[in-house]
Amino acid sequence: MPAQRIDVHAHYTGGTVEETFRSGFTLAGGFKMSVEWSPREALAYMDGQGIATQILSAPWTFSGTAEDPGFGIRWARSVNEECAQLVEEHPGRFGAFAALPGDSAEAMLDELAYALDTLGLDGVMLNSNTAGRYLGEEWAEPLLAELDRRKVPVFLHPIDSPVIAGHLGFGRASSICEFPFDTARNIINALYRGVFQRYPDLKLILAHCGGALPTLGWRLAEHSTMGTGPKDAAIDPAHVTDALSKLYYETALAGGRHSILPTLEVTGADHILFGTDWPAAPEPTVERTIEQLMTNSSLTEAQLAAVQHDNALALFPRFA
């Protein structure tokens, strides 16, 4: 097929990221990328899968250490500048979500401003938790306020919860079940803490069709009538339903009816985006996910076209 898809879930693992891996950093559960990333490899993969544009992300949030207090800030800056150079060298083929350091809201805001205003990146990447801290907690308020003000797309990518995964991961790759659970955990906390009341213009894109979140939609709404936690906001079923409908959900490892049908229960097809998770997901897995998506009887032909291309243009109009 002609290259037309816009892939909102594709990972940059060259340059600084590759150096970090080589220094001994490993992914959750010892998981490894399926290929060594390079622009040439990425473009060849994209052409083979009918992808016109990848919006890259490096889905990790680092903070400084006692030995190197500036590591997280330096790492994010380096990744963002490398991505900006790729965007410049390959017009229309790449975009990028900005990496942010995890040290403080101030450090995050400084890098956000540089990445968006100076480098011209397309959005921001956040993890499902930052060192065990979730959206809805006080640390995130300045960041959420700025993201709401800017109305900038935010890609929410799952990562291990340091509090939970070590006990319940059973030694398996966290991408099997802990990632989809942590995506849901983060959004549930945000919902119940009133994040979407305070910041109605947030544009969050949830990886893997929101993981476990859509299947819990009605349950979350109904529980708002049954009493919530002592720090929670005053929410009701209508607010939960409305907030879930305004989120965006992407199809990486989630193209089949098991994922799409629950997603269509909480939002419309116009809020579903195309994603692949390459190179974390190997190309045969990407191909099977795309096959499931393209033969998914829960989406019409027009809706499939929108999922692959048009819906992303509403968030990233420069790729038109």
C-alpha cells in the first residue's frame, strides 16, 4: 500500500538511548529491542508497512543520581536535540514527543519549553508513573497546568511501577500485563483526583488502547457513586464517561476486537490512532497487529482510514 499511516507509537533508540543501553541499562523484565535502531532501518521498516510518518518517543524518564545529579536533565536534552535533527533531516517522515527529566516539575517545565518552543517538537512523552508517582498527585500539577494551557499532544507510555512490579511481575517482561495495568492505574488516579476537571484541555494519547482502562469504564463511573478516597475530587458518572471519551487511544499491540471493542465503548472511532510499538515490538508482531486491525469488523472502512491517518492529523496538522 502507499505510505500513508501515521504511527504515533514508535521508539527512538539511537544515539544517547543506545549509549545508555550499552552502559548497562536494561528494559523491564530484561526485554530487548528487536533491532538496533538507525534512520535507515526505521525508514525501510516504515516503507514496508505503509507508514508515512513516525512520531518518535524515548519512553523513559530519568532523574539525577547522587553520583551524577544532572544526568536526567542532560539525558532528556540530548535525546530531544537528536530527535529534532532527525525531523529536520527527514522532512515529513519523523516527528517526536519530547523526553522530560524526572527530577522536579521545574526541570520538566524547563525542558518542555525548550523542546517545544526552540526545537519545535510535536508533543510530550510522559510515563505512566515517574519513580512511582502518578498523575493526580501534587508533584504533577504545574506540569499538567502547562500541558493544558498549551493543548499539546501528550503520549502516555507505560513503565514499571517500582512499588508493584517487583512483587507481581513473576519474572516476566512487564509488557505482558503490568504495562497495561499501570496505564489504567495512572488514569484512574487522575480521574478520581479531579485532573480532568481542573485541566479539561489535556490531550492524552494512551498506549495500547489504554491497556486495561476501557474494560473498566462503566465500573469506574459507577464507583463514583459509591464513595471514593479521602483526597479524591467530587466526580460523578457523567464526568468519568466524558473524561474517558476525550482521551485518545492507539492501536499498538491492540488492533484486534479484544481491544478495539472495549475502546469503542468509552470513545468514538475518531479518538483511535494508529501505532506499532516498533522496534520494541518485532516486525512480525507489528504485521499481525496491523492484520487484526485491518480485518476488524468493529470498524468501518471509513473509520479504518481515519484511524490510520486522519485522526492523527487533527492532533498533528503539520503532517498534512
